Amino acid sequence: MQLAPEAQRFSIADLEALSDSANTLLESLRTKMLEPHPRKKAPTFSGGQVAALCGIEATQVPYLAKRGDLPEGSVEGRGKRRVFTLAETREWVAKLSKRPRRPEGARAATIAVVNFKGGSTKTTTTFNLAQGETLLGRRVLLVDLDPQGSATTLTGMLPAAEVFEEHTVGPITYPPLSEAPKDLRYAVQSTYWDGLDIIPAAPHLFNAEIFLPIHSRDPDIHWWSLLDKAIDPLRDEYDVIIFDTAPALSYLAVNAVIAADGLLMPIPPDNLDYASSVAFWSLLSETLGSLKTHRKIEKDFAFMRVLLSRVDSTSVSASIVKDWIIRTYGPYVLTTEIPRSQVSGVGAVQFGTVFDISKYEGAAKTYAKIRDAFDTLVELIDQSIMSTVWGLK
Ligand SMILES: Nc1ncnc2c1ncn2[C@@H]1O[C@H](COP(=O)(O)OP(=O)(O)O)[C@@H](O)[C@H]1O
Ligand SMILES: [Mg+2]
């Protein structure tokens, strides 16, 4: 396209103006980037919410808060509403909830959230599941294995500017492996969310996808279990460890699958997402089959679940694809589904999740619908963890 003649001219004065405005913008971005941590804030909880999480009556909260052995919270506003921080809420849950704890000697349940396609809600599912598990009283570690660092971004960090190679899982794959770290505790960071720690990701993590294929040519190197081995010391420190993977069966994703007790695959009922999910299982079975034949590796999982996600209940094509998914994955499909919701869409723009919201500006029903769906997802996965990984009940 031909530019208008005036747009082709670019004088020194224009250059100076452009340079000034670009620098001003960059400066303000940089100032924002360097804001002190934590940039994100966890929500507060009402007495009613704390009671619901503890499985007690809301009317018991004021009395219990004064008894002295539980955090009192603070009294806010003219209505004298009692509010609790997330840390206080988790203390209440830890003391009062009847939910079985991780048994003595049992180790963290590890879950890999997988699917081929970008945009299939892996990161959203991972992060909400992680937050939801902490509200059940669990200690959770999220391991971001996607060099794009989307899950890392949801903690309020800026992957490209603030996460360095040594903060990621990358170094466990760097040659020579004899000198590579063998214990991922070096990379764990706490987050704005009490009970949720993260091993972040950043673009440098692509290096792991360069080194792992090189290792895979060496018959003496167990390239598939580097993550499994390095995460091992952390299995005593957490109840649940969740791996968010890149949209590919990358070498790191294979490591996550090998390290995982359970697999969780979110699938939005869209024909491309459905097709990618089928392709994922073919490639995974090929990869695990080849590891079995050539390296004598046997791998099975405590559980595998498929989550219908971002479901648009008004769309005819979604309901058709939903049927295909149910026909394909039958018993593995979870009995709850996550609706498509503007709460999740808007949240993503603000680097937030459904669990981050303490007060939704829109209709309460809209929020309740997606929040209930995530609460049920968390409950179902927690039950799978308790029964299949920890052998409870
Ligand atoms: N239930 C939902 N309703 C509406 N939008 C959603 C929902 N869940 C996820 N999204 C949006 O879909 C997009 C892709 O999700 P994401 O979790 O980043 O996928 P992935 O990690 O698989 O690439 C994001 O913009 C996210 O905000
Ligand atoms: Mg993602």
C-alpha cells in the first residue's frame, strides 16, 4: 500500500518527538515493572466464607474468633463485619476442617496438566486448581514448565524481566549433567498467595528443550526422569505439586508426565481443541511405548481426568463437540465442567483468576456459576488424590 506523502516524511523534529514519547512510555513501564513485591494481593474472606471452608456453621465464627486459639481476623466498616486474610483463613481451615490430611509418610501428589493446543485453558485450570487446593488446607507447589511463563505471570511476576535462568527448572538439564543441580529446592519461591509456592518459568527455559534432545541421544542418560528426580525432595514438603506444561509434548512435558501421579487434560469443546487432544494421546502413547521398548521404562498413573472447559452452553457446535469428547473419553471425563465466563476472560486481562476475586463487580450469579464449577473441580481432584495417591478411605 502506498503511504500518504505526509506520512513518508520524517523530520529530525519528528524523530525527537517520537524518541521522547517512546522513552517516557518505557520509563513508566519500567517503573511499573520495578514495583515492589507482592504486586498482587490475595482476597480477604468473610466469616461466612471461612465457616464454609471449615465445614462449620457461620454463627459459630464470632464465638470461635474470641476463644483465643484461632486468628481473630479484623472487624471492618460500620457493619462490624469480621474479615480474615487468606493466611488467617488457612489457619482456621488447618485447625477445624475434617478433611483428611496427607497421611504420615505419604508424599505430595503430583499432577501434570496437559494438552497440545495453546489456549486450551491449561494455565487457567492449573492456577485455579492450585489456589483451590490451598483453600482446602493443602500446601501447593506450582511448577511452570512453559517458557511463555503464563502461570508465572499470574503470580504477579514478569517472566521476561524478573525471572532468570537460575530461577527455573532449566539448570537441571544443563550439560554436563554431573554438575547440574539435582534438587529443585533452589528454585522455589513463595507467592502473594499463602500456601502456594512456585517454580517460575521464563523464555530462557527454551534452553531445556535444546539440551534434553541432546541428552536423549546418550544411552546412559535418563533424560525423561530429570524432573522426577529433582522434584523428589519437594514431595515431602508439599501436599500437591502441579505442573503447567507448554502447548506441546515437549521434552519438559514428557518429564512432567513421567513425574506425575495424575494427568489432567482440560478440553474446550471446540473441534480443533478436541482434535489436538486426540493427537496428544497418540503421541504420548508412542513416546511412552518407545521408552518402554528401548529403555525398559514402565509408567502408569494413579488417575487420568478430562475436564470440559470454557463450555459455551449456548453454542450448538460446542454441544456437538462435547458429545464427541464424552464418547471418546467416557469414564475419564469429570462430572463437572467449567463454563465459558466473562469472569475468567476479564480476570485474565487483569492477570487474575476466579479465586483472586473477592468482590465481583458484575452479577453475583455470574460469579457464583464459575466459582462453583472450580470449587467442584478442586473437590473432585482432591478426592482422586486422597483415594488413589494417598490410599485413604
Ligand atoms: N472459563 C473460561 N471462560 C472464558 N475464558 C476463559 C476460561 N478459561 C480460560 N479462559 C481464557 O482462555 C484463554 C486461554 O487460556 P489459558 O489457560 O492461557 O490456556 P493455555 O494455558 O492452554 O494456553 C485465556 O485468555 C483465558 O483467560
Ligand atoms: Mg498456558
